[in-house]
Amino acid sequence: MRPINEMQLTFESRSANEAFARTAVAAFAAPLDPRMDELCDIKTAVSEAVTNCIVHAYGEGSLGKIYISAKLFPDRRLRIKIRDCGCGIEDVKRAMEPAFTGFPDGERAGLGFSIMQSFMDRVRVSSRPGRGTSVIMEKRIPER
Amino acid sequence: MPLILNISDNVVCARLSGEIDHHGAKALREQIDSAAERVRPELLELDFSAVTFMDSSGIGLIMGRCRLMESLGGRVRVSGVSGQLGKVLRLSGIDRVAAIDRAESPARSKKDQERRRADETDQ
């Protein structure tokens, strides 16, 4: 199915860009006229994925690029791809388990992937250690 | 992100506002922890009623404060939770660790309250 609109963003893995990323994707999704709670779901999922790139893929203290592309489809699906060229994930399945965290200092809940999975319709993660990770998420906004 | 701390003998109340994400969480926890360590209150209240967005960094913030208050011999209460925040909190299961007071904001629409009631019956 061909998208009816698409966009791409590239930005540095600075934590200040977490708000920029979720706001930009929410603005792109606006033509679907999502409800407030659906918009919040999308913003939260994007925030989690981008935070993972900053905290885990590149690690705080080093900078890299984060790439977001998003597409809107005629069946009212929003597809978001968030990609980094960071350290990658050895065991994606394990990383996606609830409460798994690479930083067990008590300040990171380890809920990023759980939130993405429960707030979006579909989440697919692919990763190559040393090369980077990409997260593809989809959500359909029903017509009202 | 502005934070208002109300400090009395036995209670430190941290009124959070705006958007809570990984970017802002560090400054928040440093300010809250320095007050809690100084006052050593019985209760640390985290008031989320003016928070408009929160991702899992907010859960990390609550978890870390629970741990701190436990080490100081006190406890944490979370208040002013509604809408999207409630959804994130429920998913985390943090309500098994900290006392959560649901918000009853008069500004909230009737429809929203009904939806919330329906959500609560679901649990």
C-alpha cells in the first residue's frame, strides 16, 4: 500500500531532542485526527524509543544521529521507524522483556519496550550488535 | 521544568509540572532528593496534577524516590494522577510499591471521568 504522506527527520542524540521528536511525530499524525489519548500513546512510544537511542545505543556522553521516518497510509495507519547507528542489542528478545534494564540503578524502569508494545498496535525491533537498532511501530487511528 | 517544593516538618510535597521525560528527570530527582535528605520527612508526596505528559522516566523517578524514602525510614505517596499518566503507572505496576491517589480534577470533562471509571472497573 502506498503512503499518502511521509516525512523524515535526522537529529543528534541529545536528550533535549526527546520532546522535539515526540512533538514532531504527533504533529505529523494530526491529519488522522487522533483522540487525545491516541496522540498521547504515540508521543509516549516515540519518547521511549528515542530515549533508548540516547541512553543505550549511543550512551550518555557520546553523540550520534537518530533517524525518524514516518508514513501515513490510506487505511489510517501511522508507521514510525526510529533508527540509530549505536551499539546494537545482543539479545532483542531479552531486551524486550518487561523490567529488563541495561542500567539497574533504580532510575530507569526498564519499561520502554513494554510501553511501545502496549501503546502501539505493532512493534518490530531489529538490531545488529555494533551496527545499530531500528524500531518500527504502527498504530491505526480508527475513523470516527 | 518547574518544580515547587512545599516543606513542613514531616512532609515534603513535590509539585511536578509540564512534561516529564528522561531529559528533565535528572534535575527533578536531584532537587527532590536534596530536600528529602535534608528534612528526612515521614512522607514524600509527589503531586502529578500539573503534569501534562510522562513517559517511563516518570516511573523511574517514582521508583528511585521509593528506594530513597525506604532508606530514610519514610514513605512515598503519589497524587494527582489522571489520563495518560494513569495508563503508564498501571502498566508499570508501581501501584504495588507506592500509594497512588487518583486525581479528581474538577476541570476534567464528564466523558473523561466516565472513561476513567470504566478503566477502573476493568482492573
